[in-house]
Amino acid sequence: FHGADVRSIGIWGMPGIGKTTLAKAVFNHMSSDYDASCFIENFDESFHKEGLHRLLEEKIGKLLKDVFDIKGSYIMRPSLQRDKLCNKRILVVLDDVW
């Protein structure tokens, strides 16, 4: 996205050491600092089962509709950020990404 400030962080390690628990705790702590937030569990499984477009529509599209009153079909339009999301802070956490 042109002009967007995107930051990312990754947590990796052996199974069962608490990565998801840590991610949820950080999400719960930080989500109130954002205009909208979304935690997507089992991202890799959902991505392979449903495909990226359906996953975005289902998870991010619902968030955009509920918080910003944006129709789901609008999610893939390049003008989305400029028209509706300008100066909005959105936190998206993808859990279980391979």
C-alpha cells in the first residue's frame, strides 16, 4: 500500500512452547491502541483449505464491515486504503503461519 506504514514481527520456535499464548497476550494488550484488530488463528490451515481471497473476505472483510461499514466486495479494490482507511491503525495477527 502506497504510504502505508506496515510493521511485522515473527515468533517462531518448537511446538508447545507457548507462541500462540504469547501472541494472544500481546494482541489483547495492544488491540485497544488500534482502530480495529483481528486475530486469525490457524492461518496456514485456513489458507490452504479456503484460499487467500475467501480467508480475507471471511476474516478481514468482516472486520472492515463491522468496524468501518465497508462492504466485503470492496476489500480487493486498490482505492480501499485511500478512501476508507486513511489514517486508521489496524492490528492483524496471523497465528500458525508456515
